[in-house]
Amino acid sequence: MAQYFADIYEAVSSVLKGMRITFKHIYKKPVTLQFPDERQVMPERYRGFVHNDMTKCDSCNICAKLCPVDCIYIESEGKGKARMMTRYAIDYNKCIWCSLCTENCHTGSITMSHDYDHSVYDRRTLVYEFMDPTQETIPCHRATRIDMGWWVEPKEDKPKPKPKPAAEAAPPAETAPAPEAPPPADDKPAPGTPTPDDDKGVEN
Amino acid sequence: MDALIALIQNAPGAANMSAQALHNTAAALMATLMFTVMALCAIVFTWMERKVAGFLQNRYGPMRTGRWHGWAQAVADMLKILGKEDIIPAEADKGLFVFAPILVLLGSLLAWAAIPWAPGFVAADLDLGLFYIFAVSSLVIIGILMAGWSSNNKWALYGAARGAAQMVSYEIPLALATIPVIMYTGSLNTQDIVIAQQGGLANWYIFRDPFLFVAFWMYFIASIAETNRGPFDMPETESELVAGYHTEYSGMRFAFFFLSEYANLFLVSLIAVMVFLGGWWAPLPLLDVIPPALTFIIKGVMMVFFNMWVRWTLPRVRVDQLMHLCWKVMIPIALICVLGSGIIQMVRG
Ligand code: SF4
Ligand code: SF4
């Protein structure tokens, strides 16, 4: 009999406790973000869609070779100084967001963006073409790039192997743009590629 | 009803209507009004339920449809449901399958007739009003049993059996809890019950004596079980029975069950207000400026909110716990309330 009343007491008191807790939550500000209007600010090292800045890339193929799933397609024509890049594409169906490509790009042109909302109706559209070969081909050789007024990696910024092997002393390429070779204004990425503008939306 | 008849009589062109015609017009008007209120409360309360659930869980609930806090979401959902294909399973008992949702809706609609909205404004001013409400709302049980059985579906049958067991059981504490009030009033007429509570908060039946206070909570718990809502939503436990007795229903027929669920929710809340919480009387003399019908509805909506708050707080009980709670806890307590309240009335004279 005592157990019976103890059970009733416990039921009533625990129900009251629970009700009090949920009531407190009514006054708390909801944690929901209204997604397309408000966006979460991604952490700095968030790995969003891989983005390549085509004004910097010189088709060295490092990224394509490093990619464990072979999802970067680079094609070029010609040899030596006349070598021209005709295609740079990333297949996001395959990409595993491992970031191996971005960590080893010598020009710093390929980066992990903060983009993530690229839903598509057809998975074939997830192969992003970063350049339109009908519009323009991109020179690969350093000398040709300088001749044609393309951005090149500043020589002096490279870590000198002799004095000190402090690789981390080398600033990223973006912070020291080459003054003599600004990127040509007409070099827009091919349609459908994530532009740097997309990143701004992420920062809200 | 009398108030409504007087209203029609004063309307232009109604001066030479016969008494019978007047009565019929008033009845038709009242029935339309009740049905509109019922449909409206289903729409408003589905939206409210989702908002309350959202805010209790630090979310927003619907936010898009209709701009302001997604107010049009329930309207959109209703339109969607009306546009859905009406499917009757091949193996179902067609007659019962079709009739069940109508019976469920009828059960909740009939009970609305005896709800006193304001002084004189009650569709059926019955001497046995409260008894009538409990009697016709039992139709819902038959409807649910029919729906589950005729669907020819395991889940539906389980849900219906649970629903019938639960609702039949909980009707007992539900009715027992109102008996002390009936003893105080000396009448089953719903208007008389409200009129007896005139004169502010202290005269509401819930505060008349400690036994009535307990009886109110007995009524409240039983009413949650009667409306099949959480934590007693055994007939439609979506985690184990898909959707319980209305698993096989779709489109308009499903909407009937839905409508009846929310109409019942508002109904039991209104009965709680009518029987224990002073009906249309304002709690303070200060608030007497509010029209009585509005006071009544506001109180009802507050009770509905309370119901939702309970639903989104407590976990679902097991079937055996449900029956234990009813037969071994609530019925004895309700009986003690009847006895205790009777003794108090005797002592007070
Ligand atoms: S992130 Fe990894 S998988 Fe994706 S493109 Fe770069 S190397 Fe390939
Ligand atoms: S590693 Fe960098 S520079 Fe080389 S091909 Fe890839 S993106 Fe272009």
C-alpha cells in the first residue's frame, strides 16, 4: 500500500518537474536558422565544394595526381612554352573532400570553399567545368604566362631551401599578388562554376 | 437558442415568421455555426500544435507558408488532404469503412450542441446536458472500432482495440470527476452549472473545495486519454502501429478523423472550462468587459494549450500502465473525491 502512494507521489512530482522544464524552453530563443535566408557561418577550415581560381592555376597536374579518387580532370594541348590548358573539371560525385589537392597546390589556386548547397536534379551536372575552351585556353608555362599577362607565382615568395627550411614562413600566394601581372579582367570562370561570390553568401 | 431566435426575430423581414419556421432557421444557423467552429478549430489547432511543439523544443515550427509564422500552413495542409486520392482497400468492409469516419465526426459534432457559449446561447438547452455530452461522445469509440476493424489491417485493428479499451475505461473517471460538480449544482443542465459559478475565481468549482481540485485533475487526465492524445496516444502510436486505426484512410476520410480529433480536443477543454473553470464568467470583475463567449473561448484555448504542453512533455505510457492508471489509481481517487466532496457539502449544509 505504501508503495502505491509512493508511486502516485513520484508520478505527480516527476510530471510537474518535466512540465516545468519544457515550459522554460518556451521563452528560450529557438536555435533554428531559417536556412535560405539565414546561414550558419562555417568554421574557417570547413571543407565545402572544392573551388579552383582559374587565373592562378597553371595546369601542373599535382592536384589531379594526388586526388585519391581521380576526380580532377585536366587536359592540355601543346608542349613546353606553347602548352595550353583546355579543360579543368572536378567531378563532385567522386570527390571525398579529403583536401589533399588544396594542401599541395603550389600556386594556391585550388581551395576548399565554404559552399555546400549545390543540390542538383541530375548527377551529371555535378561535374563542374571550370573553364570554357571555346572562349579561351590558359597558358601553362611560366614564361608564356608572364608574356600574356597572366598571374604567376612570385618567385621570391618561394621558401629558399638554403638558409632555413622553414616552410611555414612562406606566406600564401594570395597575400602577395604579383604587381606586374594582374589577372585579365575577361577571365571569368565558365558558367556553372562556383564563383568566389558564392563564398560571401556563406559568411552571411 | 432563445437568444438566437430573438436575434432572428429582430432581423428585417422576419417579423411574420411562424414560431416553427423561426425555430428551424435558428437551428439551421446554429448547426452551421457549430460545424464552422469545428472545422476552424481543426485548422487553427493543427497550426497551434505545431507552433507549441516547436517552441517547447526550441524550434520555430512552420514559418514559411503565409509569411507570418506560417499561419497558412494548416490551410495548405487541408487543401492538400482534400486533393488526395480516396483509397478504399480491396479487402476492406466497404460499408463500415465508409461509414466509420462519419460516425466519428458525428460523435464529436453532436456533443457540441450542449455547450453553453454565453448566457442563453446554447444550441440544445437540455436538462440532461452533461449526461448527453458524455453519452454522444461515446459514439466516437464505435466509430474508431469500426474503422479499425473494417480496414482489414493488423495495425488498424490493434489501434482500434486499444482505442476502444482505453476510451471505455477512461470514460468512467471522466464522468466520475464531474459528479461532485453535479452534486453542488443539483442539475445536469450545462447552463445551470455555469451560472452556479458566478462571482469570480473563488466561486469556480475547481476552487470550491480540495476534492474538487483533485477531481479537476482527474478529469483533465481522463480527457487526454479520451481524445487519444499523448501521453495516452495508444490507438495511433506511430512508432509501433503506423497510424493506428486510421492507417488505411486517406484524403477526405482521413481528414474526418483529423477534424474529429481536434474538435474533441477543443470539446473536452470547453467541458473542463464549463464544469470546473467558471464557464463564461471572467476570473476578475475587472475583466467583465470581455464578452462572455470570448471569455469562454479564451479559457478553452488556454486549456488546449495546456493539453499540447502535456503532449509534448511526457513520454507515451505502456498499455498495461495505461490500464493500471485508470482502474487502480484514477477511479479510486475519483470515487474518494465524490465521497469527500459530498461530506463537505453535507457539513456546509
Ligand atoms: S578534395 Fe580530395 S577527393 Fe576532392 S578533388 Fe581534392 S583531392 Fe580529390
Ligand atoms: S595543383 Fe594547383 S596549380 Fe596545379 S593543376 Fe592543380 S590547381 Fe592548378
